[in-house]
Amino acid sequence: MKISLNWIKKFTTVPADLSAKRLGELLTLRTAEVEGVEEEALMFSEIVVGKVLSIQSHPNADKLKVTQVDIGKKKVQIVCGGTNLNVGMHVAVALPGASVLWHGEGEPVVLEETAIRGEKSFGMICAEEEIYLPTMTPQEGVAIADLDLIWKIMGLKPSAAGTPLAQALSRTDIIFDVDNKSLTHRPDLWSHYGMAREFSAFLKAKLKPFTTKVSFPKKGTKVAVKLDKPGLARRFLSVVITGIKVAPSPEWMQEQLKAVGIRPVSNIVDITNYVMLELGHPLHAFDRRVVGNDTFVVRTAKKGEVLETLDHKKRELSTEDVLVTNGKTALALAGVMGGLNSEITDSTTEVVLEVATWDPTKIRKTSQRHNLRSDAAQRFEKSLDPEVAGAAFNRAVELILELCPTAQLAGPATDVYADKATSPTVQLDVARTSRKIGAEITEKAATDYLTRLSFKVAKGSKKGFLKVTVPTFRATKDVSIEEDLVEEVARMYGYENIVPVLPSLPISLPIPNEERRREHEARQLLSLGLGFMENNCYSFYSEEEIADYGLDTALHLKVANPLSSDQTHMRTTLVPNLLKAVIKNREEQKSVHLYELGRSYIKEASSDSAFPREEKFICGIIAREKGETFYELLGVLRTFLERFEAPGSRVLESREPVPYAHPKASADFISGSTKIATLFDLHPAIAQAKGLSGSATIFELNLSQLVALGRRKFSYSPLPRFPGIELDISVLVERTTQSEVILRLLKKAGQQLIEEVELIDIFEGGSLAADKKSFTFRVLLRSAERTLTDDDLHQTQQAIYTAVEKAGYSVR
């Protein structure tokens, strides 16, 4: 939010010796974080008011003039092509060193003293567009800025030659860009008057009371207001104003609005925006022609009702949305945006002004539901003070009558005040305040700080206590308990004045978070030990991707208000988004090794909980243009589980592969009865659809389940003293046979000498029957007592063959 210092100065005094930087620092330390400070005068550095003394034709150029210009301390010669130059005219002179836009285009140019067609020119006489000003001089020929005309239009007093242009045009404003997040609990600070109250408090300056001079007639047309049900609005004020002539607002108002980032529209619209920025309470003006019988009915929307708002979007309304209607037709989405059917146009001659204080919860929900974060909604959702509504109403009426000379009040004002503001009292223990702040705070000092912030302070019920009455503008979800007052005292005392002291409390070690520790270990293993790069993806994907990967939409949580159309559902798997990153990286690299550690969110149909089941997964992908990747990633996963000290697991062919897995290349890692990981090649159809060539193998590991299983318990034995012998055996089996069955069979057949059995290949197709496949195992034989002989090898081999054939399989 942008705050204008000139606007602040209308309500309080700001010392001239305080720099913009220092004011920004004080505002940050005492009130809200300032993200940036813009000094308007810096744009006009080295640009001054000049008075044209004489004009002569250029001896070497027909379209140029040689002028003598008074710039205060001296007279200078300037070559200029302006066709509207006159002797005695006041002009804007950019001196050497000034930054200007040459003919109002391109990048700024720094001026230097030069000669133009043989005649020296000490500076430049500028047009408005060359020095960042709106065009006000009639554009006939080559027109330069006529300051005499500009002063008249802007209602400014003429300045003498040599006066800095920023000062001559009142372009000395300082704009503070305040972080909105630091104001979420302070609705009073979403206005210049509220900010002026803070400036007056920390600068110890007097705050001018906000007053208006409006007198409403006792007779005439009075707006009827009906609230369809209690709680729709805390307060609703309205009045009919006739004799309106829609026109541009005065230059001073337009400049003030533009300074804080608001685009001027017309006098009526600008007045409503101006009052909102001044007092922090939004308001709206309706064209009287669509307000039937000068009546407002506030109600909730009907099912299927549609309203086209001022941004030209037709919005299907919810039955929870609050509407301002004329009894039949919806005219505005209350507290958020007006309807297009009741907007102020050039033909508007009568308006119905509305200032209402709406329920903050309803406004926030409506704003989020329709993804409509208007300036009004941002203020109403903070819980506004209905007392401010009255001041805003009077101020808007005052400005309309002032800036529209033909405007008249058609009758008395309507004020439906359903839920009156209250000023609660809070007891403040001054001694406890000192202890909490860590500085000695006296009753006098606490009283002074709070009084400056518009709290009313009196002696409390006990000695050392203060009875503090909270003003209504701070009582809306802001100050309600003693700790809130302690914070007020602390910030006025100055956080920078509090001497830091180390805590004297005993310090104990935090409780170890095993899951967090294991996450760190997993990242270390994959990133440093196994050559993978970590990738962080969004936790959302689109309904289209759910369909592409064959997932079940019913198991996904849909985001009520997604950031974009490709982030509509919370993910149940990490694969789709990580695969996107792999495909992007494959454009530049032949081989990619990526992984992500993140949460999945699964909506359980059998559960009554509104929340999904959250589990942490690790997803890893190896993709390359040429070469096999399945067994490489199988080795990686086995190494990871071993170094991760995971409990022992066995690898089985997946009985129910995930829908995005290759139906013939998918395996599960089982520990006990728990599936901890799945390894698979990407389904060819998905690879083709996504434009991924070559091979891609993926693993999904349930880290939450793996951590819950605990660490593997180790048993140690001496290193082998004798060499081993490796033996490769291929077994022909039915396609439905799991490799784990054959692996256990082999270990049992030669259990005395077999130390390890590892699956190294699975073969299907070729010369094999369609219902057959071949497993190849590498068997390591070793004795702890002696070196093995050829007889040992042959006997063990024969025992394996016999066991395989007895079980109904055959050795290839």
C-alpha cells in the first residue's frame, strides 16, 4: 500500500529536518514495515523555473530560436525549437546534469552543455512529456511547457525564476510503500488519516481532528434500506444527490490519486476512491436510475443468480454472497465490487451514495470464492469500525457538493445502525508491562504512549494498574487483552531502545525429530552419494494430468480457488510434476538423474475426515537417450536402502502395477508385509504422449512408512578368509511366477555353501513361449572353513538343478 507524505501533512506536522529515509525507518520501527521510499523531487533534480527574457532567430536554423533565460542566480543562453515561446513566459529549464526524456520517448538522457548548429546552449527548455509531467499546454506546433498556464490549472501560486521545479509544482511528495502483511490486524492503518495518527504519535505532534461541514435537509426524498436478515451489515448509510454533472475531477485530486497508484476516472468515482484512501472505509455511488423507488434491499444471492461486475465479468453467485439490490435486481456484490448495471456514466445526473460496514468473514469468503481482491474487499475483510462509516459518508457528501457546484441533497440521510461499535476497557499492569518489555516503564510514560495513540487512560482498580479505554477503530479484532496494550507501549518506547539480554531460563536440548533427521540422511545419500539432483515441484497438478496418468479423480482433493488452471488438484503422486522437470532437462542433456522428496495428499473415500492422508515420498527418475535404465535404478535403490539402514526387503514383480508403469517392467520392494517402494519403467504410451524418447525408469519410495519401520539391526561377522565362486543360473518359469519364489528355492537348495543370490535379468519374448519367462540369478558360493573345489561347485549346481526341476521349473 502506498502512503503519501503530503496527504499525511494535511492532518499532522512532520519536521522538515527529517529525511525521507529516516521517516521510513521510524515508520518501520514503530508501526509497519516500509518496503520502499520514493522521493518525487528526485525526478526533477537540476530542473528549475526559468523566465524568458529575449527570443532571437537562430542564424543557422530556421526552426530554432536562441533565447536568453533568467534561471535565478544568472542568465543563460538556450537554443529551443518551441513554437509557443514568448518573452516573459515562465518555462521549465533542465540544466546540465538533469535527466530528461528526449521528446518524451526512450530512455532518460543526461544533459550536457553543448552547441546546437553553432550556438551555445546551456540547458534545455522542456515540454511536459520530457520531464514526466502530464500534458496541460495546448499542443499546437512544437509546444513547450507553459508554467504560467500549468500553475493556473493546478491552482498554484507562481514561483520566481530559479525555483526548483519540484517546489514550484508542489512535486515534493514522498511515497512510502508499506508492506500489506504487516497491516492485516490494523484496519485503521489502511488510510492516510490512520497513518497520520501513527506519525503524530511517534513524532509527538498534534493530530488534527477530522471534521466535515455538511448539513442534511430535514425533508425530501429519503432512501429506504431493508436488511433481509440480521448480521448482513453492521451499518448502512445512504442519501440521494441530484444535479450531478459527471466530469474529470480537479487536477489536485487526480495528482493525489495517481501518487498512490489509483487511476482517475471521473469526479464521482474519484471522490469515492479519495475518501476510501483518506479514511480507510470504502463507499459506492449508484446511478439513481437503476435504484428502484430509492430503495436498497440487502440480501444473500439466490441459487444460480448471475451478476456482471464492473470489471465486465459475469459471475455466478453463491447463496452465501451478500448483495445490494433495488428489491428486484442485484446492483452490487456487497463489499467487493459494484455491478456494471449501476455504474456511474457520463449521462449520470443523480446518484445514490452508499456507505456500509459489512461482515468481514462474509466479504473475505466472497472475495476468495470469486478470486476478486478489490481494494474494498481488502479493507472490509480486516473488520472495519462502523463509526468511521459515518465520517466517510459525510466527507464524500462534502466533496461532491464542493466539486459539483450544481449538486444538491434530495433529502435527509438514511442511517441504519444495526450493530453499534463499542469501546472496551482493559486493565494494564505497569510492572508486568516493564517485565515483558525488558525495560523500566513508568505509569506516566505508559499513559503518555497510549494517549498519543488515542487511547483513553485513567487510574486502574489497583495500585500500579491503568484503566485503558480502547477506541472503536482499534477494537475490531485488534486490541482486546493486556498483551495488546503491552505491544503498544513497547513500540512507542522503541524496540531499538530495548537492551538485548540473554534469557536466564534453563536451556534444554530439543526433542529429536527422527523423521526430519531421516529426511536429511535421504537427501545426503541421493544428492552426494548416488549422483542425483534434487528438484522441488508444486504440490498440485491439473485434471488433465490426472487423466493422462490413469489416476482416480475421486482420490484427489480439488482446490477451491486454484492459482491457475494447471494446479487444480492436490497430488497423490510425485511422478507427473517430476517427469515434467525430467523432460525439460532432457532437452539439454542426454542423461538425467532427478529426485524429489515431498508430500502426497490422498483423499480416502472410507474416512469421515475432511483432511487427506499425507505421506512423504521420495520419487527418483533416471532417463537417457540410449541404454537400459531399469537395472541401474534397481541397483541405486538397493544401495540406497542398504546405506539408509532400512530393514531387510525382498523384490517381487508387481501384481498390480500403478497405471503409469510399464505392465511388464514393474517391481515392488517388500519389507515384512509392508510395501515400501515401487520400481518401474514408464508406460510407453505416456512416454510417447509426453514426447520423452529413450528409456525412463522411476521409483516411488514411501519415506513415512520406511521411517516408521525403524533402522535395520546389524549383526557382525569376520571378513571371509576364503575366496568365493560365482555361478549364473537361468530358470524358465510361468509368466505369473514371482522372482522371490525362485530366489528362496535356490537359497534352500544349496544352503550350506550359498552365501548370496541376486536376480540379474528377466527375459520374455524371443524364442520363449508367450506364457513363459526366464529369470537369471547370480549365485555366490563360499565356505567359511576352506577353499571350494570343483566337486563343491558341481554338487551345489546339481542340487540346485534337482530342486528347480522338482518344483516344476526347468533350467535353461
